[in-house]
Amino acid sequence: MKILVIEDNPRLSARIKQQLQKSYITEVANSGDEGLEKIANGDYDLALLDLGLPDIPGLEVCKQIREITNRLPILVLTGVDTTTSRVELLDAGADDYVTKPFDIAELKARINALGRRRERSESQPLLAIGDLVLNPASREVSRDGSPIKLRRKEFDILEYLLTNSGRVLSREMIVNHAWPITSNTWSGSVDVHIKQLRDKIDRPFSYPLIKTSYGVGYMIELPSSQRTQPA
């Protein structure tokens, strides 16, 4: 596994690199700009991102990484531990976070967990329903042959719906899947993301795929008019 540490504090970055390079190939970027350049031109398996960078706010770096790639896991180092900050991190595209001061053993455990999650994703087959196709490995989505750009959480929710095609998923189930590191995410966030998904994968096309189960949650399935009738 090859890790990029984006951290401006030289003492902390040196400590992290010293510990991590015992198990992983580890490189350091000392600013947000340097980190983004390395990610755009390099091949990394995980980014370890400090929020308190001097040149670009950490949340903005996180968002810009997601503009470059949806495949790279992002583990954030933060000194802030509030519900609001956790939600903001996840919505910006982070996969997990560790609060300073942290234990190296915990940091390695989080890194390994994200690595296993990525391996599982890359081994999954294509998910499809009708003319909608989702590739878990490349994190690409298309419908009727047209590529569709989704944000991180939109992709995660759509993947969960497709994995459970034909089954109603409650808002709580979707929250627990798409926001696994916080239990305080407002369930209304699911409604917002579903609306955004519909704007991208349903409304521009001839028939909708996402259905609302009022008072319960959401599901994805082919309309009856699109199902193949038995001979």
C-alpha cells in the first residue's frame, strides 16, 4: 500500500512517516497544493490529510481530491470533534477520520480498514438495472451509455440501492451505510442526496428508477413497463 501524508507540521509528518513506512510505502506533501499535485500525477492507495493546512483549507483539499479521483480513500487528521465537523468531512468526500492526538496503532487500524474496503469494492462485479450501470472498481456510472458524474455520497447511496435492488431501504439503513463513522447524521440528508441522484440518473431519461416508499425509505427497481414479459 502506498500512502500520501498531507501534513504541514514537519515534526508530525516525520513521526507519521517513520511509523507508517515500517508497513507501507509512505510519501509526504507539506501543503495542500503539493498534495493535490502529487495525487494528480501519482498512484496512491490512500491519502492521509491534515485539516489544518496553511495554504488551502483541509475541507477544500478534500473536495478537490474528489474532483481528481473518486477511488482514493481519504483519512482525515483533525483536532475538531463535533457532529457538524464529522458531517462536513463526510460530505466533502472523506472516508474516515482520526482525532488528534491519536495513537499510531489506531491510525494503522483505520488505514487497514479502508484498504480492505477498497479491495472489496474493486473485486465486485458491475451493478446494473435497465440501462443504468455502476462500476464499483472505477466508481463510474452511466445510463443509456451516457456517463454520469456523482459525488462520493451519491455514488455510495446508489451502489447500496443497486446492491439491494427491489428492496425498500429505510433512511436509517442508508445513513448507517453511507455515513458509517457518525450516528448523528440527520436522516433528512438522505432525502437531499436522493433528490440529487434523481436529478442526475432519473429526470434526464425516459423512465425513473428510484422509488419512494412513503414513511419508510427508498428503493431502486425497473418500472413494470420496462420488465421483460414471460413468453
